Amino acid sequence: MSFPSEAKPLWDATLGVPNHWYIACPASRVGSEPIPVDLAGNHLEVGRDRTGRVIAPTGGLTVVESGPYVWAWAGDRPPEGHAPRLGALDRPGYRFTQRTVRVKANYHWVLENSLDFSHSAFVHPWTQPSWLLHKLWGLPAMTATYQATPTGLEVRSSLGDWLLFWHRFVLPDRLELVILPTSPCPLEVVVHHVPETRTFTRMEVLVAMKAWPWQRRDCRFYPDSLLVHRQDVVIVEAQQTWIDRFPDEHERHCAADAYTLLMRRVLKAACEGGWDPGDSLTPRSVAIRI
Amino acid sequence: MPQDCWIIALPSRSLPRRKPVAVEVDGVPLVLFRDAKGRPQALLDRCPHRSVPLSMGWVRGDRVICRYHGWEFEGDGMLRKIPSDVEPTVPKKCATPYPVHEAAGSIWVWPGTGEPGDLPAEVLTAPRSWRAAVGGLLARFRFRSN
């Protein structure tokens, strides 16, 4: 299998894939007093009417409440289907935490950063196990099996026969990560990368973890951000600054970029009218150290 | 357009070992670092992989290491290691090096694209810094008094 060693990014900075549902805000943040929301270049206010139903008095977008989020339809067509229902919320005996992280970068770069797990050993000191593994023993060789799906792509990372991570990208902006998916209590992280403007992204992070018997099985919003998120923000914002400064420079790629390049294809096709996986549904494997 | 001339990037004492330093010389963003022998090296401050500033990383031996994915570069722009690759990395020149020289207590960089000339003779023979100059005078005084 060969990888392009040098290529330019496939897209210009965009405002996301049109005609999709995006998260406007966590539902718990919305009260009778409208709150401002930026979404795909639109500025709207989201509040609740007297019956508690979510409304957007300004902005002109359709908003609905589904699960722990308020969703808005962004596009030139009327809303299609229902707002997404997150499968992670159906895990029995789990508790859920929500956080909002803002990044001054285009959502493509934030999304790529979330999909790419070969950066963990370098960007995340003290917050990711791979950093400690790298310091102690070096990076282990793993097999990443990736394939396109009708709604995006998925990547399964295994160490021998042991499935460690399962990443799934779902159009337009969702990344689902399941850590130790075959264990009795897998940890699931669902991150939506909402393009607020061309230069700002809002990450809506939902973490599902097994609840201890004495813990409440509810969904809570935490206004603070974690160190692991701040580490990502620093690197992606620096990347965006330098991409703006060197817009014509090419990129060099390596084997670990294979699924990131596939995601670029998916996003580009989706932005240009529709993603059709075609023959990309065939799984491919790549050996990488992460 | 960067000039074809030697320009002081920063004082020698401001370039420590094992820590890359970001400077902008005549509009060119550079990362300066010292190799294992203490010699200064200069590269364009951009990792060719994902465009992250190399100055955010760190230095090990002769190499500056990108903080994003750990790609390792030497002062001549050669990519020496991609940590995520299972196979050994084939050295490849993909970072942009700049001529650099340390003289008279300063780090000099040639930001232009032309062939770098020699540093002026008075620069090469000047004392490294005021400390070196004072130290040299004292040494001469001691030498004479003996």
C-alpha cells in the first residue's frame, strides 16, 4: 500500500458540510433567557418558550432538543429527518459528562486532531497513557484497520488481537471514540466539532463512563475545560496560525495519516454535494506506532 | 523579500542548549537551536507535516523535534525520524535550512535565497560579548602583571 508523500490540503476553510444537524448548545444551558449561539456563520439566540420548548427567536434556523443537546439545522434545504440521537447515551449503568471547548481554528483541523491518535504521545504529557508508555518503553506497533462507511469512516486499532480503540467519524462533525471496546466497561467519548465561523470551532464533548454504584446515572455539564483539551487547543491554534501564514506550502504525509486523508476525501465530497463511499468500503490496514 | 545578507538573529547567550528558540529575521520565521556540539542551526519554523511551529518542540542531540507528532529534523533540514512509522525512516530533506553562523557573541542568519557570503572580518575577530571582552582585558592585564 502506498501513501501520497506530499499533498496540499484538499479544501479551503469552510463553514462545515451544508444541510446537516449541528449542536447549538448543551440543553442544560438553555433557559427562558435566550443565549447567543454562533453556528456555521449564523448568529442566533436560543431560549425556551413558556412550555419549555426550545426556540430560536433570532437567527432563522430550526432548533430542536434531542438528548442532552439543542440541535440546529444549517443549510439551504428544509430540515431532513430527526436530530441525531447519540448511541452512547443508551449505555446502561453509565454516567455522562458534557463540556464545551472553543478553539480558534477551522473545524477541519480540530476534527483531524481528534481523529489522529499518533499525536497523543507528544501533545499530551501526563494526560494520555501513550505519553507515559512512550517515555518508558517507546511506542508500541499497532494495526489500524480503517474503512469508509456511508456516513463517514471508522478506524479500529489493535495491539495483536486486542482491540484498543474504535474511532468513528460521522458526517458532518462527530467523532466517536470507544476505548477498550471489548472490555466490560469501555469508555466512550463523543465529540462534535461545530464550525461557529471560519476561524472558530466549538467542541461539544460528551464522555460516557461506567458509574459506580453510589454515583448518579445522569448527564452533567461542567463549565471548566480539562488539561487534555487545553493541550489540544494550544497545538491546533498554533497549527492554524501557521497554515494561515504559509497557505501555499505542501504537506508531507506518513503511514499514520492514511485515515486522516480518507476523512479529507469524505469531507470534500460531502461539501461538494454528497459522500458516496463507492469502493472505499473495503477495509485497509496500516501498521503504525501510537 | 528577505535580504541576501547576514543579520543578527539574537545574542548567543539567548540560545540555550536543548531548547529551540523562535525568531523572525527579515520577515522569515525561523527556529534556532544548538546541535550536540553546541553549534547553532536554523530552520524555517514550520513542520512540513502539519504546519506546526517547530519552535514549540524540543531538542535532543542534533535534532529538533516537532511537538505535534515527534518528527525529528537535523539542522540541514533532513527528516531523520517519524515515530509513528514502523519501518525505519528513510532520511529525506523536507525542512528548509538557513545558513547560520555564531560570531562576536551573536547568532547571525542569512535569510535570503542567494549564496551566503562570508561574515565581515571585523565581526569574526570581534570579542564574543562584553563579558568576553572584559575577561580578555583582565587576562591580558594579569598576563602583563606577571
